[in-house]
Amino acid sequence: MFNLHQMLENMTLTGWIIVLICLGIWTFATYMVGEFSERKWGDRESGALIGFFAPGLIFMLCLYLL
């Protein structure tokens, strides 16, 4: 398992910048998946949920494997 407190303590300025960029990309990806879902099926919410939860689950799985 991962130690979140230790990971946050050891982060440098570059690490925080990378985290902010990744959060921005994640937010943009969630928006775009919602837009695509709305155009294709007329349901924006389900696409946005997939765009939100899928990257988060993959991220948590990667942290667990560390």
C-alpha cells in the first residue's frame, strides 16, 4: 500500500506543478467525454461520470501497486 502523507511530504515544486497539470487535463477530459456523450446519445451526465471515475480508478490502482 502507499503512504500518502510521505508522498506529499517529499513532493517538490515540480511535483506540484505536474499534479496541477494532471488535474487540469483530468477536468478537461471529463468535460470532453461529457460533450461527446451528449452529442452521441443525448446524455451528458453518464459520459461525464465515465470520464471522471475511469481515470481516478486507474490512478488509485497504480498507487496501490506501488
